Amino acid sequence: MAKAMFTSLPFRLELRGVPSRRMTYLSPVIAIVLTLLLGALLFLALGKDPVAGLKVFLVDPFSSKRAISELLLKSIPLILCALGLAVCFRASIWNIGAEGQFTVGAMCAGAMLVWIDVPNHAMPGGLGLILMIVAGVIGGAFWAGITALLRDKFNANEILVSLMLTYVAQLLLMYAVNGPLKDPNGMNFPQSKVFSSEFMLPMLMSGTRLHIGFAVTILAAVVMAVFMMRSFRGFSLMVGGVAPHAARYAGFSGRNALWVSLLISGGFAGLAGAFEIAGPIGQLLPSVSPGYGFAAIIVAFIGRLHPIGAVFGGLVMSLLYLGGELAQSRLGLPSAITGVFQGMLLFLLLACDTLIDYRLRWKQQG
């Protein structure tokens, strides 16, 4: 039945001789446009004004200085996680556990701040921030290192291991905020204390919540672009992902690629977690992430697994997050609208990516 349905279509897919470079970059753009068009139809089906619906996604996040700052703020964890995932995916290491690495990074950074942020402490704020960031990076890298270890020693599937470790990380976070990191004056809520302002990240724009982490994120994207496209180590990772047999022939170690890519990815996810608890949240909560690590997978592919592209992808995904929040408050739509838009974007991106290797040919009528 399915075969008959596809054969009745007026076009067919024809394999290209060479993958289309133009479609490689046009595919995300087409997917985004189609997502918005389908979103307009969705608003119409829900009895909402499609123009008003698209306005909250495309216009309102740019309506003021504060709105723009929130857009940039939301993009920070998405870009950071996507930078690490791009390294893994280019090396054909399928790390699906950035969400767990983000969570452990946030937990380790929060534990560091709970330890140093005590009355009459002698710790300078700048040093405390450095220690917090280092703790977050090490925590995320450690959690990714578990996946690398199991893949290296036991040939465990990194997709399943990294994904399952995400749920272990969430349970550890629940234990921490209900146990050793719980605020004794928090009226029994599962949360840490609110950290002192001296241990919060400096603001980048006055009157907003946008912190210096955004500048660090842009700098990290530039550094990773140089690493991946201009360094020998980055070249060896890319070769190992595209042509593993050629990489082994050239003497590139697959084992090193595994460890380097996963540790970098986990470190970036942990950094994102540290920035969240020392930035917009200001404390450690069970809901430290609304799914940034999973959304970053889409961000990485929107950006074509390129660090600079990840910045663009992070801003697009940030629009969907903010648009979903505005759609709830202004249009009365459920919170699931954000996930619906993310899902549509993912599937349309996968569909459009088919046109990189295939072209549409209209069937001759006769």
C-alpha cells in the first residue's frame, strides 16, 4: 500500500552524482520557512489568528532591548552544547547525552558555589566564578567520559549509554537538591540557596539579564571554528568521521578521537550548565534545563555541524523557545507548542537534507 502511494506521486527522487553544496546550506533555511508555514496552519487549526501567532515568534522577540537580550540569553546554552555536539558528530561519535552532561555540570558548579558562598568567606568573587566554571566543565567532561570509557573498553553503544546517563544525571540532581545541596532556609523546597551577587556572572547589557557568558560563547565558537577547520587535531577528527579507514591508514587514532570529542562535548555542556546557575537562575533547581541538551542536537544540524553555524542555529532555536513562552501567555496555547515547533523543524530539516544527495524529477505524463 505504501509502495503504491509513493509510486503515484508526480515526482521521483534521483540520486545526484555529487552532493549539492548549495542544498547543504539552503536546506536549513527551507526547513525553517516550512516550519513557520506549517505553524501558521497549526494556529489556524487551533482557532488562533495565524498572523498574531507568527508575530509572537518572529517579531515580539525583537521588539525591545530587553526582548533581544532575552533572545541572546536563551541562545547561550544552546550554542555551547551544539559546539560540543558538532565535534562529536563530525567524528561520527553520536553523543545524545548533552542534556545529562549539562545537568551534571550545573550540579558540580552549584556544589562549588554552595561550598564557597558562606558567611564571612574570604573568597574573591572573580576567583569564585573561575572555580565554579572549572567545576562545571570538569563535571560535564567527567559525565561524557563515562560514555567514552564504556565505548572504549566494552564497545558499548554511545547513543544508548549517553542517553541513559541523562536520566541518571537528573536523578542525581534531584538527590542533591533534596539532600546535601538543599537550602536549609528554603521552606523545604528542592533547591539550593540563592547565590550571592558577587558570584554571579557580570552583566553584558545594563538593565537586562544578558551576562558575559554570551561574549564567551561567541569567542568559543570562533576558537572551535579554528580548531575544527584549521588545526591538525580537528582535521584528524573530521577525517575519522568521514573516512575511518583512511584515518587508520594515515595513522589517526580512533580511540583518541573518541575521547577527545566526547570530553570536549561534555566540557561545553558542563560550561553551559555552570553559566545557567550563575546567570539567569542564580541557584540550583531541579528544572535547571528545559531540554537544552536535546534541542542542541537540532541546533548542531541546523548549523551544518559548523561552530559559526551553531550560533545561527542557537538563535533560531532561541526564537522557538521565546515564541512558545509568548504564545502561552498571549494566545493561551499550551506549553507543548514549543516542542511541536521543535519537532516540526527537526523532521522538515531531515526531509530537506534528502535533497543534498537526491534531486526531484517530475515524471513524464503519457
